[in-house]
Amino acid sequence: MKVAFLGTGLMGLPMATRLLENNIDLIAYNRTPEKLKPLKFAGAQVTTEPREAILAADCIILMLTNAAAIYSVLLSDMCWRTLSERTVIQMGTITPTESKQIRDTVISAGGEYLEAPVLGSVREAETGELIAMVGSQRQEFQRHLKLLKNFSSEPVHIGPVGTAAALKLALNQLTASLTSAFALSLSFVKSYDVDVEVLMQILRASPLYAPIFDRKLSRMENQNFGNPNFRTKHLLKDTDLFIDEAKNIGLNVSSVEGVRKIIEKAIKISFANADYSSLFAAINSISEVQ
């Protein structure tokens, strides 16, 4: 099998590197060619034309920013006709509705489509310890399980296309909400001179604890938002996707809309490309969050 990997950004690069490390024949494409240099150095074939990557491969893995990028790179007039008898595995974060529409387009071209969004950050991508959630037919999942295990030790079959995309948005909503809630509580106790380690000792021993709190504590205390594991602007994108999809099914999204304002504030004060722990800076910003 030869794999085309389309999208070698923050998460895509270590994921594509995992394939090379496991001796999988790889051709890579990225809209910013400079990001392909590490993969070329590691032995991958690289190209500046997505059509060339698609034609060379049996399986196409997508780690692109959003559905618009997928349509531009994979489903353009130049590319979508080349998908016949090829498998597309979509691993980015998009809505269930978008995923189903992309599936239908791929199938109409004679291809096969699975969604397999992942939970985790750069560290887990580097070590192959992501949590892969797969939306597909059961036989498709089994057929591509060996490939997916390069990214996740135990990929989980969620259900048909759309179910894994929905679960991924739900989990990213939790990421945003938990991070902003922790940043607010941390800021509050610090303002009253409560020892942060006392807060953490009590929190770790309680049902309220989530590991993400310890992961982001040092960044928040030191205002160190560089070298992001997940960029703030991408958290805003995923939160917007969740809100739109949740509204469409009649859910009350007031709580996450408040979180969205905090994320937007972090971006306005220059943390778009920083780690999403920068929500702490937005909560502590002198100007009011609008």
C-alpha cells in the first residue's frame, strides 16, 4: 500500500512521520511546501500538487484544517475524478453533516470513505498514542485497522460515518469548556492568595479533577503559551462547528457560547497561534471580554 498524506501541519507532520517510521510508502502534500521538508529528509516523496499525490496512492489520509480545505484539495474538479478505487480516511475535525457530504462525493467518484478523527496532541501523535475514533462500515474499519494502528494502539469503531465526527466535536467542546473553567478558578484563587498547590491537592483528590488541569497549570502560571500542542484559533474553529451543529439539533448552547467569547478574546490579544492554555490570559485581561 502507498499512502498519500494531505496536510502536514502541527498534527499532520508527526502523524505522517509515524508512517515513515513504520516503513509505509508515503507521498505527502501540504499547501505550504516548506512544511514538507522534514518528511522529504526522512524519506517521503513530496509534491506540490495534490492530484499527483492522489494518483500515486492507494489510500489518502486527510489532516486538513476544515471542510473547505478538503473540497479545495481533494474534491476539486482536477482531483475528485481520480478517487476511483481509492480509500479516503478523513482524520481532521469537521461536522457530521460535512463528513457525510464528503463521503457521498467520494463514493460518487468510485472511492471509499472513512472518518477517523483523533483525540490528543502533538506528543501523542509523535508516540502513536492518539485515540482514533472511526466512523465507517464495520468491514471498512476492519480492513484499515492495521493502518490506523500506526496512530492509535486501539482505534475505536463508533458507528457509521457521522458518529465519529460528532463524538470528536463533543470532546473538543469539553476541552474548551474544561480549560476555560479551570483558568477561571485558578485566576480566582490566586487573586485571594490561596496556595495553588493546595488547590491542586484538593482538586486531584476530588471527582472534579481532570488531567488537563495539570497539563495546562504550568503554562498558565508561567504565561508560557508558545510551542502549542493545539492552537487557540483551531479551538475557536472547532467550537464554532460544535455550536452550529448543536443549534441545528435544538440544544441550548449558552454555556459554550460564553466559552467562545473567551477564546475569541484570546485571539484578539494576539494568541491565535499560541497554545489554547492562553484562555488564561484572556480571563485575566484588563479589558472586558466582549
